[in-house]
Amino acid sequence: MAEPNWRLAGKRAKLIERARIIQMIRAFFIDHGYLEVETPHRVPGNAPEAYIEPETSGDWFLHTSPELAMKRLLAAGYERLFQICRCWRSAERGRRHLPEFTLLEWYRAQADYTALMRECEQLLTALVPSGRLAWREHTLDLTQPWERLTVAEAFQRYTDTTSHRALSDDRFDEVISDEIEPRLGFETPVFLIEYPAELAALARKKPDNHRVAERFELYIAGLEIANAFSELTDVEEQRARFAREEEQRRSNGHPSYPSPEKFLAELVHMPPAAGIALGVDRLVMLLTGAESIDEVVAFNPEDL
């Protein structure tokens, strides 16, 4: 008789805690008037993104995010939506990455990204009522409000360049990951806000400063936990952004990708809104003190 898989057995405590955390997340959103929805995982196309490659499923794709489907629900009149689901992104593997992972996404009509910052604070307060989070040798203060740091300020504080110079040198992501991310969120969580308009993705530009977008990423103990926007609802601008992303994808050697025409057709009906994607696996890592994402999932790809 084969021996039990002791490595799997040793994950029991963290998997029990993971289940408790997900149950608390679900309860938080239900208590705040959100409707839990499920949207298809297999789709004809995702939102084109230059540096995210989807997994194919026959002649369709597995979704990299439920974003487009949930925004179509917003456009149909749903006001507050959340979903906890599996997503797939090809070739993403590391201590903090899995090609198949769990995302929490929530969307709120008649709100902007500042409302989502407050909800992030409220969610973590619900998950950690003590307001103190121990992570390795650090103890983080989760007392609200958390720090809001603009991208421009972060470059000024932590680097010898500017965000716009890094963009023009094609070094923005490199500088963020090597020089800025490792310094964020060790005393209190940090919202890195106001990304350059060139990196707006599906975010709207700030009305009083079109050089930046109403976008933030949440960092806790050097980990990027969430990415959020005030949503772009201008159909022609969104179509143009998708075209630029698709052009970049092809120049990177990726095959052509179908345009999400049904989403674009319905975007005209979407109200002002904000949306966010939060990595559940990474959040569970933080809340359980795990060193690696492998510790908080039952199986990683190498186990299968």
C-alpha cells in the first residue's frame, strides 16, 4: 500500500483557514448588498492585454478575468456584483504566481475607485478584527485609512527617474517591480494610485488631469494584492485602447485575438462604475503567514 501524501496532509491547517477566509469574504459582500454571480469560464475572447496570454480551450479561451462579463451585467442594470472564481493565465508560475488561480472581483455602479479603496479597508478590517497583521518580521497596522501614494510620488521617493521617463525608456514595469514594489506596504497597506494614462487599460482618465488614470493597485508587505479602476465607459476610446493592446500583442509574437464586440456594443449602456480584481491566493498567503503560494492551494501544477 502506498504511503499517504504527507506534503498534502501537512497543508490541512492552511486549507482550513483558506476556507474560513473565503466564507468571510462572501459574507462581507452579501452583508454590503452585493449579488454573487457566476459567469462562464470558457469564452470566445478576453480583453486584449499585451503581456497576458490566455489559455486556449478548443477554438475559445479560458478567461483571464470575469471582467467583461461582469461589466455586461452592470450595463444590464445590476448595481453591485461580486464573484469568486478560478482564472487562467498562460506561463505564469513562481513563488507568488500560478497559471490557474482564484480571483475575487467586485463591481459597483455609481462609484469611483476611491469607494473601492474604502471597501478594501473595510474588507481587511472584517478579516483581521485586531487591526494587526504579522508578516515575517513585520507587524502591519491595518487601522483605516491606509496610505494613498501616487505613482509619480513613488518614483520620486524610491527611484532616480520619473514614471514618464521610465515609460519612454520601456522600463516602467521593471522599475516598479525591482525598486518600488519591494518597499510598499510594510507598515500599513499602500494604495498606489494615479497610473500614467498610457497604462490606463480599462480605466477612465482623471477628469482634472488627463495624464493619469483613476487606477490603483493595493500593496501589502510588498505583495500586489489588487488592481482597480474607475471604469472607462467611452466606447470609441475603449475600442482604440483594445486595438493598441492587440497591436502590441502581435508585435510580441502572439497570435491575433478576437475583439470583444458584444462587450463593446453594450458598454454604451454601462453607468459610471468602479471595479476591482483581488488575488485570493495571495491574500490567504498574507493572512496565514505562508512563504509561497503553493502552501495555500491543495495542488500546484507540478502535483498533477
